[in-house]
Amino acid sequence: MSKKKKILLMLAKGGVSQSEVAAALRASKRDVSACARAIRERGVTFDDVSAMTEAEVDGMLAPPAREKAESAHLVPDMAPLVERKKRNRKLTVKMFWMEHCEAAAAAGKSAYSYQTFCEMFAEAAERAGARRRLAHEPGAKAYVDWAGDTASLTDRLTGAKTKAYVMVVALPYSDRFWAQGFADMRQRSWQEGQARALEDFGGVPRMLVPDNAATATDRSSACVTLVNDEYRRFAEHYGAAVVPARVRRPRDKAVAESTVDLVEKWIIAPSDEMTFYSLEEFNGFCLERVRWLNARPFSAKEGSRDSVYEDEERACMQPLPSERYEMCEWRSCKVAPDYHVTVDYMRYSVPFHLIGEQVDVRLSDSRVTVMSGGGAVAEHARLRGRKGQYSTLVEHMPPAHATMDSPWSRERFSSWAHRIGAETGEAVDRLLDGRPVVEQAFVPARNMLGLSKSYSPQLLERACAKSNALGAVPSYTALKNAILAIRAADADERASGRTPGASDGGGLVDRAKSAGRLRGADAYRRGGGARC
């Protein structure tokens, strides 16, 4: 219904002044006065106006002497001017009017006044901008957008305010919508919100229509739209296509814009007068308001958003997948010599033959998947909590490692000791048996066996033989001192021409002599005598 017909109906019904009609319909007082004059002159009633077509309304309001008046004026062709204005917005209507005045003077006719010319231009521009209402199919689309306004959260201790960003997902056929607040507008929040919305709807539309945000598209080119890879995987999981709206074309998603406006007026604006201490509190309030708005009857048609959705659109929605989509992060790692990769300070095993290779790691909220050569080579439950935890699978170990229950086990230390020698094996077994809790012997055993690397396995074996002869529980310090004593005794025997180790005889070596504290007379002789 045109604005002129609305003015006529209000005036014909009576009970209101011309000023009130102008204020209610946001019309000029001149137009209201012209309509009132037409009603008085023609004597039409409210029923007569209701039965009129738009063309009849325009004819009734046209001044009788209009054609005669127009014959004295040069009538401008507004369509080309409107097109020029669209192409170049810097061109002004006053410039067009000045061109009209020059053309009227050249044609020997009168030019319209600037005010009348502006009105004629505005009417032509409005007719040229007429737009067709989009017809939406049930279950075809869901519009996704962030509200322009933000809600506020208050810190209980400091009173500081933080923002809550509200996401809106709307179904254009039924006008049913979903809205919730998030702490940020990053990729995880973007996809988490849409997953919640689809679960609330109980189905999936064929298309998701977002704007050109970075979380939806890769804006590498102004002429080419590329859907964000992570968002594309999300849509494929739910069986939907992503069709972003055109850049700077808000009419493409008019339903989304109107729903965002509804959320800002009925949810975000009232929340500004309330205090929320957490995002959960705000979302609880938001959920109540969304349910109320969806259940509220339409003002201009039958039913509500909920009733139209349940009766007409729900059956056209695709079913939800059996599992919810888990957003993934990707890392690139090098496999360490212990056949583990480190991700977020946690270590996950991979097959040992990949040691030294670069692999890709896919992280979800619950799983860690290691990829190599285009396929998955390992999968672990994601570790949480204390840093430095290990997740090790036996099938990833080398055969020698897989035979041991643990790198910290009795079998490992006993096997290591017996590989050095029988005496070392006996000493370590005595150590392991001598503690009430076998785990208490793991660190001393590792330190003792480490002497075979610091010195030599042969020296450790001889030191353990001496310790075993005494029947004592060996210790790291005692074995180290024994090794040093054996080395000193061997040095003395080599100096005297004897075979090193001949004096062992299974007994003990004189501690003072083996420690090198007694020197012969040659050690004090001047002129290059032998020294120890």
C-alpha cells in the first residue's frame, strides 16, 4: 500500500488531525494537506478509498490543471539522471537541476523549481530502486551473522566490563532464529555457535549463508570468494553447502539483518540494564528471550515462528549427523629419537621407523591423530593437565623395547646389568631385592649402571665382584670408589711391570697403596726421577 493511500485512509476515517497523520506516517504536511483537499473536493469516504487501486489514488490526487501547467514546463527525463547518480555518487541533484534549467531556456520553456525537481528525482529514484521480495524455500537456507551491538559481562571482584559477542542464526522461511553470546568472534566460536544452532533446530538446511567474515571466507581476492578450509570441513560434516552473501549487498540477507535488529532491540538492549557475571548467565537470559520471541504470534500474519517451523519447515530439514563436529588444529612436528612427537608440551608415540621424519598432527578436543604419507599412522586420546605426560603404544616400540613392560621396570635394569656381566647382574639384583618397594631402587640402579659408560663395563664388573665378595648391598658411591681404586692399582702394577689385575685375587687391595698415597724414593729424587 502506498503512503498516499495510507494518508487518505487515515483522513477519511476521521478523528485525527493533519499534523498527527503527518507525524504518524512520516509524511510532509504538504502531501497530507493535498490529500485532505482531494477528500473534501471529491467527497469520498473511507470505504471508497479502501476500494481504490493505486492508479485511482494517483489520479485522484493529480491536480486538474497539471497537464496545462506541464505544457509550459520542460519535463525532464529522470531515468538517465538516476542511472548517472548510481554510477557516480559525487554528482549532485543540484547539478542535474542546473542542466535542466539550461535545457529549458534553450527550448524556450520554463524550468521546474529546485524543490519540485528534487521531489521528481526522489520519486524516480524510488521507482528505480523497487525490489522484488525473495521467495524462500523451507529448509533451504540459514543466515549466519554477528550482531553489531555487544552485551556486557561484569567481573565480580574488580567490576571491570568485558564484551560478549552475540551470534544470530536465522531460517528465512519460518523466521525462526537462534542467538547466543561468545567471548570472542574467532573460528572456534564461529563454528561452535552454528553447531549449537543446528542442534536447537533439530535439523540442517541445505545452505549456510554467512557474510564475508574471515572465519567464513579467505578474502585473498576481491573478485573470487574462497570458503575457509576449516569452515568448509564443518559444513561438509553436516551435509550443507556454504554460499556467502555478496559483498556490500545487505539485501541478499535481509532476513539476517532484520533478525539481528530484533535481537539487538529485544535481547541486547534490555541486557544493558542488567548485570551478568558470566557468559552462562547471559546465555540463560538470551535463551529465554529467544524462546519467547519465537513463540510470540506474528503481528501481520497467522501463527508464530515456532508454529511455522514445526508445521512447514522441520520436515524439509536434513537430519543431524550422528556425531558432533570437532574443530581441528594442525601442527607440524619432527619425530624425536624416542619415537614421540611433542604437542602442547605432551608427548605422543608414533611407529619407531618414523624417527627423524616430519609429520602432521591433527588436534581435536578429544583426539590427537598423527599423519604421514597422506594417512593416519597413530591416534591417541588427547592428554590434559600436567605438562610432560606421555602416551605410548606398545606397537610403536622397537622389538627390544616392546619386550619390556616399562622403561622404568625391574626387568629393564636386571637385563641391562646381566648384559654387562654376571657380577654386575648379581649386584643389581641384590640392590633390587634389598628395598621394600622395588621402585625405590630404580634411580640407584640407573646411577650404578651408568658407571659402565663413565668408565668401562670391565671396571664396573670387577668393582661389583669385590662388592659381591663382601656380601654388601652395593651403592653408587662404593662402586665408584672401588673403580677408582682398581684403576690406581692397575697403574701401579703397570709401572712395576706386572699384569694389571693380578693382585685382585678376589681379595681387597691395600687402600693406601691403591689410592697412590705412598711413593717410593724415586718419586722424590731430583733430576727427572720417576713420578706417580
